[in-house]
Amino acid sequence: MTAQIVIGLGFGDEGKGMLTDHLCRKAERPLVVRFSGGHQAGHTVVTADGRQHVFSNFGAGTFAGAPTLWSRFCTFHPIGYANELAALKEAGVKPKLFVDGLAPVTTPYDLLYNRILEKKEKHGSCGLGFGATIARHEGPHKIHAMDLLNDFVLKQKLKSVANYYSQKVGITLQEKELDKWMDSFHNAVKVVRDRLHIISERYFFEAYSNQFSHLIFEGSQGILLDQEFGYFPHVTRAYTSSKNALEIIKRMDSTEFSKTQIHYVTRAYQTRHGNGPLSQEYTPGLELAPTPYETNQTNAWQGSQRRALLDLGQLRYALSCDAHYSAGLERYLTVSCLDQISGAWRAIDEGKPIELRSVEDLARRLQNEWSGVFGNYGQVADLRSKSEKLNLTI
């Protein structure tokens, strides 16, 4: 069995969903494993026949027929799951999702608190309650996916969560907006009980691992938002590096570690949604052609998508961060959105403007050791070539 880990090298929006779909289509019997973030991730897939979907509560290999394992490292949002399940069914897709019973559950209380806090702090949150859920789970007020299966258990756990937020900001069940969300939440729980496979991760791999040829670990956001390495306070409360994925692989079977590939992905330019630092944001020279596939829209919580020239220093930093977990493994580099570059491909290296000739040129300049590089034009094209072997410098 081969494990392939898809990691973003920026602040998210790099093309992880597109690459996950591509890897699943090349695999004989793929399984997608979500190992970081949660329902707040939005991974766009556009197929050759024109189907388009933003995957948030299912793996981005769903169009390719790959089932998804939602690990305990990811938050689970029942309302989001039920809504997306309905949308996929309407599109003629029958997704299969397995959720670890220990995955933290996002409730309407978490969403409401997240949005109250974001109005005040403006950290760049997407307003979907991910960080609030993780913070709540650091204390005793927990709701796990397995708790959704029992009425009495869920009722008691929701009371605990209500008390937790009432003490923080005075959120109560009497608020009209919250009442509406709670109705949706309980309706979604019914869908969960009817359709969802809630299991233990250990049992899943013992029972099903021999059914898959490839485990495609689909990351969330990017290393520059990682809670360990990002620029606080504009970070996510997750490990967006390969850390969690490698933990899962080690728990499965220590022999799988040597068969793991890391697939790093970046756009041909920098992008960021929400507040926080973005190097070279106001440097002239970034000319982008319009694309019909862009799904990042302006919203009340994150504002507009921000763009900047690709900064090789930031890419090197992200790679050096992940090397603390993944050094010695096969590494591949994918560059997305090259079709949007109008004219020369401009970038910044050590504060100086440069022009990149190809993805191979970028790979050499990053002074990393690559097993292969990809370029893509709109969709992922199979443009893999051997790049010069270079030593990784941390």
C-alpha cells in the first residue's frame, strides 16, 4: 500500500482538492483520509466532463469514486454534512464517508461564538466554528461524533456546551438565530444516524485496509497557517503539516512509513483569504488571466481574496517546517494556476524580482530534494519529470 500526503505550502487555496482528485484517479483502489482541519476547508474539484463541487465534509476524491475516512484530528459538522450530502445526491453522486467516533463535533454554539469573536478580533476566521470547537474540546465540554448516536448522551453534552458559552458571552437557547440553527442541527443528526458510518479508526484499518491500494491523505489549508509554524494570531488551530498524517500511518503499520510520498502544492502566486501577513502583497508585476474555476468569493468573515507574487523564501520556510516530520520521504512538487499567469512568470527570491522559466526551474531554486515535479494548466496535467537532486537545507 502506498500513502500519499497532500500538503499546501501557503495559506490555503493552493489546489489540494484538485491534486487529491488527480491522485485518486491514478490509483487503482484509493481511500481519502482527512487528517487536519475540518468542515471549514473548501476544496474545489472540476472534472473533465464539467462537474464542479467544493468539498468540505467529504474527501476531494469523491468524484473519482474514493471513499473518505474522517479522522479524529478533524472537526465534524452535522449540518454541513447533511447539506453537502443532499447536494451530492442531487448531482447523482453517492459518497461514502467513515467518521472516527472521536472526531470533535461542531455545534451551532461554536459557530455563533466564532462569529461574535471574529467581529471583535478580526483574525481572518472563515466563521464556521472550527477554532471554537477545538478550543472547547481542550476542556471538559466535549461532544464527539459517537455522541450523536444516543439521544440522552447528546442532550446532556449539548447542555454542557450551552453552559460553557453562556458563561463566556451569554449565548443562550433563547436567541432566535441560535434556535433556528439548533433545529437544523437536530435534523442533521437524524441524517447522521441514518446514513453515516461512525467507527473507530483502529477498527477501520483492521477491517478495511486490505481493500485499498493507495491512501491519499488530503491536507487542509497550508503550512503557513499551521498552529506550530504560522504567524500568530492569524493561524488555524490545526497541524496543517504532514504531522498528523504520519501519526496515522505509524499507528497503522510501521512498515508503511517507508512507502510514503509527500505531495506539496502551491499556486503560481501567493494567495490569502482573511487578515494576516502576506509578503510582497503590494509588489507590481502580478498579472493574472481570469479563470472560471475560482470559488473563493468575498464574504463577511474573511473579506476578499488577496494575491501577491510567489515568494520563494516563504516556500523554503514552509518546506523546512515540514521537514521536521517528513525528512527522508519521497517528495513531489505541484504548481497550480499556471494558466492564470499572463506574460512572464514573475516571483521574488531573497527580496529580488526574478522570472521563473518552468516548474523545474522553481524546484531547483528551492534547493530541495524532489522525486518529481508537476505543472498544471487549469486541470492537473501529467507533467512529471525528474528534477536535479539537491540537498534540503533547514
